[in-house]
Amino acid sequence: MVQPSFNHPKKNPAAASTTPTNALDVFLDNQNQAYFEELYKSEAVCLCILRLLPPVCRQLILHGLWSHAPLRSVDVKQQLQIKVDVSLEQVDEILRPAINRRVLHPMVHKGHTQSWPFNDSFKKGLRNALTGLGRSNSFGVPFDKPEYAGFDTPPEDELIAEGEKKFEAILKYMVSSGLDTAFVGERPRPQVLHLLHTSGLMTDPGDPSGRNPNINRLTITSKGFQFLLEERQTQLWEVLMYYLSAKEANAERSAEVLSMFFSLGCMDLGQDYNASKSFPRSQTALNDLAEYGFIFKRSPENDQFWPTHLATSLCSGDSAAINTQTADDKRRLLLPAELQLTHFAANELEIAILNLFVDIRIRYPNLVVGKLDRQHVKAAMDKGISAHQIIAYLGSHAHPQMYNSPPPLLHPTIVDQLHLWDSERHRLQMEETVMYEFFSKELFDDTVNEAKANAAIQHSSTSNKLLFIEPHTKPAITDFVKQRQNYLRGGF
């Protein structure tokens, strides 16, 4: 089964997730001009794309938005206050993010000059977004409340709590799959579990092919554990892009769904909207988003919905609006050289993640004490979690007091021990084989030479006259042995 990957093919995988919108960037980089033309019919998309561009590109776009002339290299250099003799390649590289989003189109003219005309659809959409002249309802249609009905609007705190509850339930389910304890909490819906499987975040150990998974026995993968280490905004965009990839795999149009994501990112927290008027052709996708905590609906049939903070902060670039924990709240882990771990936390999700590879021995309301031991660490590694991922998690959650000691942050004893436990898994490698035992040294030598000639040999023992070959070559080697036996016995 081919699983979606959001690592850029031309970039170092180690630096793939440098921005929260990396998954979105990779997805858009693989789309053609026609896809962007459909996207830019929505004013909300144009505004969000502008927000997600680097500040320099935003400045240049807003500077030339109301002009009928394209951006010229001379104007760009003057606007950015760079030297006139700077090469066009360098200027083009500055505008590369806008070019990749089909906002600008590079054109080379005679006399070694260059200009960048605007995409007409984007230009019109952004103008309408900034002036309020758009008619696509892409910013949402407020819900008309009948006077006779008791439509109570939930407060913002309740919407935030609802979004956190839904999304953290998914994360907790992923973590619990790596533990021996049963999952306690609201189980994600089947469509969510199928997405976790097709994205590679979870797998069915009993279905190596990935074609007929049992969603009741899914376990977390190494990719899933890496997902848990990401910042919340990165997690949200990855989930949305996995959802889009699933839509495309079913031959469904994804541009309308992506436009809906951007529209939700432009809505107001606490405002209720009309679902059928805001997204007349994306009702199924909108109801699906409720399962991830992006919106709140009283029932799937209800036409009234409220976007949660997970949706309204998608395009704001303000990850603090999504994260309910500050950086100081995360950095509460003490780990001295003797592998004894102390974590000052009351967050159930963080404790569950620790429980994947830590033997938790003492637990108080806001304090957890445990130990990194071989049994728990190797159990986590057997599920695909690597030593590098554990080290990264411990480092990112280290208490500020640990920064007072000389570097490195984690004691070398801890790092070395984790790598040693990881290397133990690679001491033996299991492979299927076919063994032949010979009583004649001449027949053994001839068969070994034949196996080597056919790249079939795995191992041979001259002293014991044992030969191990690849299973798929058994018929050919068996025929050779029979023919050679007849020849050596004189029976041609």
C-alpha cells in the first residue's frame, strides 16, 4: 500500500518539517496551473495564500496589487532596497514562493530584463477579499437564528474545549495502541481510524500488505510516534493533507475541500455559520471535520456549525492560538544520568506518551516518577519507535534546570544506553531459507558453485556440508542436485 509522504523530494528529510505548513507546501508544490485556477475562485483562498507567503513576498504583492502593470525587476530591487547589479536569478529566488503558488509568472524580455505578471484570478480574488466585494461566500454565511427557537451559542471556551477534546482523543487512542492497557475514552469513528491507517500513522500487525486492515487492532508506527512529537499546528495540517490525499485516491475532487479548509481559517471563533450556504458541495467533508475537532455541530443533520480554534487559526500563523500549553509547560522533565525520570505534568496525553517507553512507578496529580529500563524501551522500539525519536522527545521536554548544566543536554550515558538498546534489535536478522545437507563433499562443492552462479546462496558451512539458499531458487537447485548426483554415480 502506497502511503502519502509530505517530505519534499528536493529537500533534506531531516529538515522537512521546518514550518507548520510543510505538509500543505508539499501538496501544493505538486499541483498544476489548472488546480490553482480553481482554488483562486475563492477570495478566502487568495487571502490565506497571501498570509502564508514570506513577508517580503507579501510586501511586493500588496505593492503591485492595484497596478495594471506587472512587477519589474527594477521595481523589485528598488522596493527591497537592494543593489541594481544583483542578478535576476537572485531576484527570482526572492519571489520563488509566490511563483510556486502561481501568484506570479516570470517572463524574460529582450535586453536581459524580467517581469512578473500577476495571476488574474488571484489578483481579482485578493482585491475582492480586501475590499469586501466578493460574492463567493468563501468567508462563510452567518446562520439566521429563528426567533422562536432556542439556539444558544456556546462560549468560546466551550468551543476550544470541544476542539481539544476531539483531537486529543485521536492522539490518546494512537498512544494507547502502543500500551498493554485498554483505551479509556471516546473511541474515534471508523472513518478516522481508516485515515490513521492509510496515512501510515497506525498499522495492523496482522495485515502486512495493508489491504485488509482490522481497525480494531491498529497499533502506532514509527511515523505515528513522530507525528505525536510535532507541534499542534503541524499535526493539524498533516491530518488535513492526509484527508485530501484520501479524497484524491478515491478519484474525488480535492480543490473544493482545500478551499473549505482555507475558508474555515478565515472564520471567527464564536460565530455560527450556515453549512449548506457556506459549503453547498462539501457537506460530507464538513461533517468529517467535526470528528477531528475542527468544527462543532449539534448533529450531522443540523445546518448550524461553529468553527473551533483548530480551524480559525489554520492560516493565522499564530501557533500559540492553537497550543493550549506554553513552552514552559512542556519543559518539565528531569532526567539525570542514572536513568531516573521525573516529570512535572498533569497532562494525560504527555503521561501516556511517556508510558510508551518509561516504567512509571510513582504518580501524583502533578508529578510522575519513572525509569528508563530495557524492557519498556525495547517494547517501544519493537513498535517502530527509534532511539533518535525518544532522545528528541526527552530533549524537547527537558526542564529549564537541565539547561544550567554544561552541554550536552542529555547525559551521554543516557544517549549511549538508548542507542545500545536500539542496536540489540539488529544483532539477528530473520530470513526464510531452504537448507541442504550433503554427505558428499564433491556434490556439496558443485552445488555451492551453482548457487553462487545463480545468486541464490545465503550461507554455507564447509565443515558440516550445509548449504542455505533463497527459497525461490529451490526448484532450480534441487534439479541441479539430482542431475549432479546421477552424473557422479555414473548414470548419465
